Amino acid sequence: MATPKSPPALDAAIIGGGPAGLVAAVYLARLRRSVAIVDASQSRLATIPRTRNYPGFPDGISGPALLSALREQAHRYPIEHRAGQVDALERTEEGFRLSWQGGDLTARVVLLASGTSDVVPAMPHLSQALRSGLLRYCPVCDGYEVIDRKVGVIANGPAGVQEARYLRHFTPDLTLFMTPDAQSLAPAERERLAQAGIRLAEGAVESIREWDGRISVRHGGFETACESLYSALGLEVHSTLAERIGARTDESGYLLTDRHQETDAPGLYAAGDVVLGLNQIAVAAGTAAIASAAMHLALTRREPR
């Protein structure tokens, strides 16, 4: 009996079904490339209550609604959609092999659009606090919404000083809270807080809870109420798959790319939050457009004329 042949390699595979992955898939499909998205359904976009700085939506749009619209747009084209968490990315003679529990595929070029995950603070009803705006992660996205409000920042080290000082542009009423495992702040960092008029809460955070429309932080035997609390606990950058095949990252784990979004691993491109620390939806879409156009040209150069 003849051994069944493996299916031919796709032109392109995309790891991640957030805004970067979906935008790239549409571009590639419209460039008449065979393309598949492998999506673990973990996009940060799905957790955003409302974005008001994404172009074209004067009244803002919820993250789930925008994600649904991007998915609907992608479904209008011949794009393969596979559900799974890619756990292996390997080189082959044709390009790359992706595999996940229950599936695999091969593609000539790959886009990594796996994004990041927020390190969340320990508190009950976290999703509800995020939906209501009591808990926030991105002052670039929504600092405008906390102008002149009473705002807290929770941190586990000096990065919190930077975030609190960034937020000082929006409000003068700021308190920095430190987690029990936080690195101690150097005298110079404490001085920067004092010069900016930012309070450093006494004692480590003991608990965080929603109370009477505010967020209440217990610390060192005291309790402070804020109208919003920003988490400066960091992000997990999902760049491991790329690193395993030779792609370099910066000191924070973000993938390094050239101006065409190609990593140090030839044929592997990256777009969205896994690349840049700005973590904006518009940036994810823009880098996806750049990457997909470059991927198409790279494939064209390999083809007989």
C-alpha cells in the first residue's frame, strides 16, 4: 500500500489570532497566498472593555466587538483557521513545521503574532474590576480616562516608579503601592517620586478589593481607596518559539526584527505585542501589514518566473 503523501506546504502560517494575526491573514489572502492561522484564543484584545484611541471609532469600541469584526473579515477569505496552542516550531526543507496537540502543518514562511500576557494582581473579581475601569493596565490606552482622578499604581520594583511618573501627566493624585515581594526602591527613585508629588504607600500590599465603586488597597495596616488602580507588574512576552530557532530578543523578551518585521531566523517574521513594548492595537495592525507585504515579496523571490 502506498504511503499517503503529506499535504503541500502552505505559503504562510500565522501563530496567534489577535489583531496582528488576523490583519496579516487578510493581507496575505488578498495577495493570493495560501495561509492558515493557528489560534489559541488568548488575545488580550478580548479583555479590553473599550478602546477609544483605535482609529475609526469616534465613540470607542469594545475589545470583543473589534475582535469579532476582525474575525468576520478574515472569514470572508480562503484562510484556514486551526484551533490550538502551537508548542513546537521547527525548520524543514520547505520552510517550517508547526505542531500542537492534535494537529500540525508546514509553511514556507511564518508570522509569530503570539502577543503578551499581563501579570495580574492578586485580587477577587478581577475581570469585573477590569470591565468597570477600576483595574487598568495601559496608561497609553486610557490615561485620558483618569484625568484628575485618584489613581493608584501597584508594582513589584522600580518599573512602578516609571509608570507612576508617566501617569503624573494625567493626574496629580497618585499613590504607588508595592507588593510584598517587591524590590526595594533606591533613594534616588524615592526622590523622583517625591519631586513628582507621588505618594509611596507605607507598607506592602496586603489585599486589593472592589468596594463601593472604588478599589480599596490595604497596606501596612492602612487602607487607601482609589478610583482606578494601574498594574505595573509586567508582561509575559510569548517569544519562546522564535527563540528556540535562533531569533533574538531584547532585555525585556521582545523579539528583535528588521524594518520588514523579519527576525534573525530567516523566514520567520513577527508582529504585534511580541515585538514592540508599546502594546497598541493600531501598532499591531501596522506591523502586521508590513510583515505580510514583506512575506509576500520574499515568497515571490523564491518562485520561478
